[in-house]
Amino acid sequence: MAELDGAVWPPVPIRTRRLVLRGSEARDRAAFIELFASPEVGVHLGGPRPRDALERSVPEVPGRRRGFFVVELDGAMIGAVTLDRRPGDLPGHLRPDAGEFELGYLLLPEAWGFGFASEACAAALGWFAAALPGEPVVLCTRTANSPSMRLARKLGFTEVARFEEYGAEQWLGVTSPVTPSD
């Protein structure tokens, strides 16, 4: 099973038309807390987390790990994109040994509706395809989350399963590996 261990991390910042994807830094801490305390974001994650608990638990440099990108607009963090192994104890897998890489994304509510998630996810998937050529990526979202469903389809994910998790119907899609252009 391929791993991201050989990938340079943090990567050279990835620049898109409007965004920068980069490793996390201490200056991102307040935005992380805002992201996970947000009631709007929490709707899709089982509820917002209490701000005071986040203040105590979020490390000085949150999200510092391979496959975790801060999404930056005009010098400020607006969200995050992740490429992590989907835990084997969760439902929804392509293969019996589980452990597929899963694309995740969260944006602050004020960044919703401008195409930033699509732009950031496409850039992260391009980086992933260069780091692990031929490795498929899955995406899981609630079927009731219409914007996420549209984004999954726009990014080229196709449905492979539906299942119940967290009290809601979930959609699991897979995208074929993308070969980065030179």
C-alpha cells in the first residue's frame, strides 16, 4: 500500500489562480479554532466544538502532518484540505484491506459559494497524483449536503456506495488517478 512518507513535506506552496495551499503555521491557529467552532461548519461534522475547549486543545501549530494543506486567500487561512487514509473502522471502502486515501475539505462559511473548495481540492488532487501516481482517492459526504455532492461530481468522483453513518445517509465516491500535466 502506497504511503505519503516519501512526499516532501511541507510541500512547496501550491499556487492556483486565487489561492495558496501550504503546510500549517502558528499564525493559522485562530482560524482553525474559528473553523471548528463554527455552527455552520459543525452542521456537517456532528456539531460545532466549544470554543473554550478548542482554545485549550488546539496546538500552537495545528494540522501539522503530511497531507494536510491550509487554504490561504490573500494571506489569510480560509480553510483546509486533507488527504488522509480513510480509517478501517469506518464504513465505505473500495478494497477489503481498507485504508484508501480520502479527500476532505473545510472552509470558513464566509468563503463558501466562490469556488474556492473546487480550486483547492483540484490542486491538492494534482499534488497527490504526482506524489502517488496511480493511487485512487475516495470522498465521503452526506447525501443531504448538496454543495458537497456537486463538488464531488465536479472533481470527477463517481459513486461507489451509499451507507448510513452518523445518523445520515453517506455517499462514497472515487476518482481515478489524475496524471499531472507538465
